[in-house]
Amino acid sequence: MITILLVDDHQLVRAGLRALLESVDDLRVVGEAGDGDAAVDLAVAERPDVVLMDLSMPRVDGVEATRRLAAAGVDTRVVVLTSFADQPRVQAALAAGAVGYLLKDSDPRDVISAVRQAAAGHVPIDARVAQALLPGSQTPAAGHTLSGREAEVLSLVAQGMANKQIARQLGISERTVKAHLGKVFRQIGVADRTSAALWAREHLGTSGVGMS
């Protein structure tokens, strides 16, 4: 059973999402919040697997709430569900710790799929906002290519593995994994794991990245 916290300042939106998500057997809504402050408190108390997070809310917005959840060490995966697809908002949300980004006019089946993908460690990003993170022309800097080991590490990142898991899988130290990732991030021009995973999906054909 995948547990979910709904965060949106519109009660009607939350009611619709609850009805949608609880129409399938493996999803259960464990709480609702109308602002970022309440969202953080509920997430700490309930420890849901996934938080569906609106961005535009009174007092504390979704980006700040996501940042606070990450700082609190709450083991939950935040998927943004918003009407905004502009680059600054997308990048700010992912930099704050969100693992997914959907638009509110998404097909209901895509929302259900995204929750499952996030809970499984994947990166559900609406195809319509992916370009805000990863322009199609983005490639490694001229004169640089990824080594075989760097590509392996990047592929495992795209599958949702943590550095410790990657180190165990490849038989190398966690410090070596971090060094490879630092070099990879610089070469492909990204600053976080989610953007790196999207790059892998576009350029390496990695299947571990969930795209709605």
C-alpha cells in the first residue's frame, strides 16, 4: 500500500485527488493540508510514501515546504502537482528536493502512475515540462565524453539508486561514486540528480526514469 499526503490550498482539488487515488487498491491518502506549514507538520507525523505538492499556496509555498521536508530528513518523495510549467518554478522545486513534476491538467491515469513511479524510486516528470530542465540540444561539453564507468553510474542514478547502493553494485567506494557524479554533472551541465536522471533518459536511453 502506497501512502499519500495531499497538499493544495483548494479543498475541491484535494477532494478530487482523494477520490481518484483511492479508486485504486494500492493507494491510500493519509492526510490533507491546505498550506506548506501544515504539510510539513503532517508529513513528519504521518511519514507518507509520497506527497503531492501544490506550489502556489498562502503563507508557505510548495517550494519552501519541500525544502523544509528535505531538511527535516522526512523519508518521503515529493511530486509537484501544479498549473505552472515555467523554468524557474520547475528548477526551484527540484532543487528544493522534489522528485517529480506534473501539471494539473494531466490525465488522471498519469497522476496515479506518477505516484507509483515516485514510490518506486523513479522520476515522474510531465513531458511538457521536461524541456524546462533538459533542452534537447544539451550534450556534454565539446571535447568531453562520458567514460564507460561514468555512464554506468549515471544509469544507476536514473534507476533511483543512492550512492551507497551504486557503490555496492559496481564494487567501488562511495567516495568514488561521488567523484564520478561530480564530473558527470559538470560535463552534462546539470546541478542535481533529478536533472541528471532526465539527461540519462534522453541521451542514454535509460529506462529507469519514469516519464508521464
